[in-house]
Amino acid sequence: MMNANEDTSEQPRKKRVYRGTVQAEIAALTEQRIIEAGLALFDERWADQITLDQIAERAGVTVQTLLRRFGSKERLANAISQEAFRRAMQQRIEPPTGDLTTIVNGLTAYYEAGGKRMLHGLAQEARHPQLHSIIDVARTSHREWLERTFRTHLERRDAAARARLLAQLFTLTGVYTWYQLRYESGLNQEETAHALYEMLEKLL
């Protein structure tokens, strides 16, 4: 039997809170499914060939649901680009400064996981403003990573030599160099890491 002093108004309120939490979780899962579908399609085709209908079909939702969650194709494209960038940053390791073997192995694994997607984005950068802005952030992030990773080598040089070394490191550790070694030259992952190690060792 219910206590006469018990406030029964709390029960509907708790149900509303619970219902709201479940709905929020469902909405978040739907958004993630849509973004995953967009990422998969971005890996398969050019960005301007991807339609809302294709993303909705891949995600198992309607176009109306997609627009309700993101508002427009441009906002969805930005969310997809941001997620690709976030994942790329998560995969990058922070190796011990000066440990070249760890640096090279981590960099190679990083490009193995996301290098082709990066190149696919770079090929379309000039045509899509949201890609350009995110890739610019990625370039800055890579340069800052190099400054941290090779700090001891950079600090022992004067300003001009330091700037030159940073530019050389930026080129040698870039995704284009990895791709040329890995695919255009036909090296496997271990051979690619070894080739990068040799080039960086000579530079440093």
C-alpha cells in the first residue's frame, strides 16, 4: 500500500526523464550511423558524387531523418569530415622524443590505418571548403607533432637551419612520401618503415 505522504508526482517525472534519456541515446546512435555511412561512401567515391539518398540508404534511415539530425548536406559533410579528422588524430601516437624506431613504426601504422582516406581528401581539397579548412588544421597539427617529436634535433640548430629541418621533416613524414614508398614503389609495411627510418636517420 502506498504511503499517504509519498509524492506520487515524482513517478511521471522520472518516467519523462527516462524516456528523454532513451530518446537522446537513440538520436546519438542514429547520428553515428549516418556519419559511418558517410565515411564509408567518402572512401568509395568523390564527395560531389555522394547524395543524401545514398547516405540515408546506407545508414538505414530516411532522408527526412538525416535532415532532421543535421539540417543540410553541407552540415552533414562537415560532421563527416570532422569525424575523419578526429579518428586520424586518435591514431597518432606521441612517441618518446628521439626514439626514431618508435616514431617511424607509429607513423607507418598511422598511415596504414588512414593514409588512403587522407589522400582521397587531399585530392578534393580545392573543390570543397569544409575539406580545405579541416586539412589546414591537420597540416598545422602535423607540424606541431613534428616540433614535439623532433624537439631535441630542432633546438640544437639556429633559426634558419631549424626552419629548413622542419620543412624537410614535414615532407619526409607526409602521407605522399608514405604512399610513394608503400604503393608506387611496392614496399610492404615493414620495408616502408625501414626506408623512412633510413631517410630520417641521414637527415638528422
